[in-house]
Amino acid sequence: MSSTKRKSNKQSILFRLVVVIGIIVLLNLLASRLFLRLDLTSDKRFTISEKTKEMLRDLKDNVFVKVYLIGDMPAGFKRLANSTRDLLDEMKIYAGTKLQYQFEDPLEGKTEKEKNEVLKELAQNGLEPTNVTVKGEDEYSQRLIIPGAIVYFHSGTGVPVNLLNNESGMKSQLALNNSEAQLEYKFSSAITTQLSPLKTRIAFLRGHGEKELYYLYDFVKTLTSFYEADTLMLNRVLNIKKKTDVLIIAQPTKPFNEQDKFKIDQFVMNGGKVLWMLDAVNASLDSLTQKPAMLALDYSLNLDDQLFTYGVRLNTGLLMDLVCNPIPLMVQTASAENSQPQFHLFPCPFFPVLAPELVHPITYGIDAVSTLFPSTLDTVATTGIKKTVLFHSSKYSKLVFAPYMVDMRELRKEPDINSFTKKNYPVAVLLEGKFKSLYQNRMTDELQTVLRDSLKTPFKESSDENKMIVIADGDMASNEFSNKGQPFSLGYYKYTGDYFNNKNFLLNSIDYLTNNLNQIETRGKQVKLRLLDTQKVKKEKTMWQSINIAFPFVMILLFGAIFIIIRVKKYSRL
């Protein structure tokens, strides 16, 4: 009887073992045929966009990525290196054998002379080394690391990828966090830019007192990484559409004549995109550095009728908002007791900080932008044109009309909150639809001559589906400068050290106008930095170390005691 029971138990155990093995084999077969990946992180840091997946699946060329961020380095850079490896592993899943990568230290085992040659070659490729402090067992040491990679293609060409967003003025932790968030954007851009046969052409309009490109340094530099960027003089160009796809008009200060307006109009009618960044009045921070007050006057750009026809009105005034950036003002002059004058930061309502109006691809991943002496826009009832307000003022704002005396000394006084009662003044508006020409039924002999001799194309009364963006701030793309004249990154406000999203907003605008939506999605990706509370760590370090050491032993003893008790009770019944 007992032998039969033991035989039955053995058969039962064997059957269960076979079933378990069968289930494991079946699950493995299913896993090899079904593609399923779960990203359980709250910020979806291991999830790449659908457009990037599509691009990787469609790769025709072999891509090899050589990453130089490796070796002994601080924790933040190690995290960046690990995130780079994780991303490339994820990209390989969709690209298959078309994508390969390798981490290597180009300086390892080299003499000083050889290291200098390697660094020079990498610098020529656009990769700069970074000097970091590494903690050893007994002391700290300095080490050069190269936070970059080169994406090589079958043709032999290589595209540099700077893994570190080394924005001037940005704190190191924030820079590393932003760098981690931008990895997909950088690698996907490097691949698509190289594989795309044609680059979108962008031109900055000149000839109407526009902002010098020196003041737009960071914006122009970033644009040239992905687009062909140049300048354009309307009096020297016969047909804008033959020269460019997107026209950027940044802070003109002189009136437009009818011939120039006509060329821009026909550029729009033929599918050209325009990014307008306009100031309505002549208030500027440069003028106020010479004297504390100035009379803000209308620029009279002669664009009112053209913008009105397209769907917006630029108001000839200044927006003032209590949600704003501060500006330093002198509160005490130099004296025998104080050799340096004393400055204090005062809120400046002429420098509003604007939040996005709604969730839109252009404002994806953007918190706020900074402005300098902006005006406002009104949308007008234009048939067939969709108006989308991208940025507006807060609920504590007002509009003052030119001529207006801007006196920075007034900022020392507490603002009258009761006068800031207006809200949601539009400052940036997207226009989409079929635009009507300003010169419909208004063609003069002079414009007929321009049409015949310059454009050499038939007059178009309306466009096909098109879009443009109008921003009532000519300084939206302007970067600030250090005391030594070095340009800061676009969006950096030097008086507070804060970063605003001006650059991403403008890049998103260009990408939206050119239908490059994947760039917007990957650029707007954010990785939350979960930093430890250092004070709490110091205070509770010993306690948690003790728990981590003691807890496993306690659990083993507990389970051992329970197991012994169960066995004693079980066999005491026999």
C-alpha cells in the first residue's frame, strides 16, 4: 500500500515537472514571436517615439555609433553613459543588425602627444573634452572625458553627437538631466539629417533694420545643425521661394515698402512659411542702459494691412505683466563706506514670463518663455484661417499704448495691483489655412513690373493649405551676453540664472512649419531627476545601513523558525 502511494507521488511530481517545463518552453516560444516591452517608469524614459521606431525599421544604410563616454567619471556622467547605452539598446531592437554601437576610450594607452592629436581630431569633428573631478581612495584627481559620440554611415561619413548639453550658466545637475532627456532627439536627428537627401532652407530677412545675427547667435547656431540657414535681402532676390522654404523676420525696425511686402505675400501664396518676430514699439534694454527713461514710440513697420489680411493685428503698445522677470536697479551709490554701488532685483512688468495657452505640438514639453518689451496680438475674423494662441499673458496684466514713457525708476515702487486686471493677451499666434493675398484686386503697374521682371511667375490670389507664426516680441530669439561679451544660451536669464524655453519653442515652431513633428516629440522629452535629500541621507545613513544588513538575517531566522514549527507539528501527528 505504502509503495503504491510512493509510486503515485513520484508520478505526480514527475507530471508536475513536465507541465512546468512545458509551460516554460511555451512561454519562450511565444516570447520569441510576440514583441512586447513594458516601460514602467513614470516619465517613460525607455520609450522612444513612434516616428523614431519607424525611421529605425526603415533604415537602408548600416549605422555604427562610437561612444566615447566611458571610464572613471563622476556619478552624473556615469548615469548619462548608462542612459546612452540603454537608448542604443532600445534603438537596436527596431533597427536590427543595421545599427551597431561600441563604447571606447580614445585616450586609453596613448602618450601625451598621441592624446593631443586625438583631442585635436575630435575637436575638428565637433566633440570637445570635459575636465571632471574624480574621487579616488585617498584624494581627488582631474580627468579628461569626452561626453560625445560619432554616428558613422556606410558611406564613411560621420556625424558628431554631443551627449552633454553644456549650456552656459546652467547648473551641472540640470545640464546632465537635460542631456539625458535629449539623447533620443540627438541620435535620431543625427541619423535622419544624414539620410535625408534635402535639407530645409531657412533665411533670415535683412534690409529693414532687423536684429543682427550676433544677437541671435545660439538660435542660428542650433538651426544650422539641422537646416541650411542663410540671410536674404529682398532688394537682391527676385523670387524668395527659389531661395528658401522658411523666412524668419526677426525684429525689423524700418518700414517695409510695397515691393518687399508683395514679394513676401507671393512667397506665402506659393507655399512659403514665415516666422514673424515683431516689436510694435522701439523700447529696448540697450536704450535704457544709457538713461533710466525713454519714450516708446510706434515703429510704423507698414505691415498692419498684411498681417490683418492673414488673420492678426499687432497692437501698438507694450504688454505689462506682474508675472515677470526681475531687473537689477541701483539702490545705493558708491561711497566711502561702500566702494561698490548696491543693486537690488525688482520685478519688471515689461519683461513678462509667458505660459503656453494649450497643449499643442509647438508647446510640447515647454513650461514658459521669457520676453522683453513685448506687445500683443488680436486675432481677426479671417475666413478659412484657423488661429491658435500659443502663448498669452497671465491674469495680472495690462496694455499701455504708444507713445508711452518707460521709466525704470518707477520699478522701485510697489506696483498698483488694481491696475493689472486684464488677462490672456495673445503674444504668439499660429495661423493655418488658405491665405488670401493682400494684393488681390490691388495690383498696380509697379507691382505688375515686379511680377513680370522679378518673380516671373503668375500672380496668385490665394494659397493652398499653409501656415505661419506671428510673435509680438522681436527679442524672442535673442540671447544675452556675459560681461566679457560671450553669448549665453538662448533662454538663459543672467540676472537670476533661470532657464526659459525660448529656444525649444522656436525650434518647435520651425519644425511644425516644416512638418517635422518627430523632432518636436523627441526634443520635448523630459527625464525627472530624483535627487536624494543629502541632509536626510547623512542623518539616517547608519539606520538604513543597519536595516539592510540585519533585515535579511531576521527574515531567514523567521522563515527557518516557521519551517521548523510546521515540520514538528506535521510529524508529531504521525
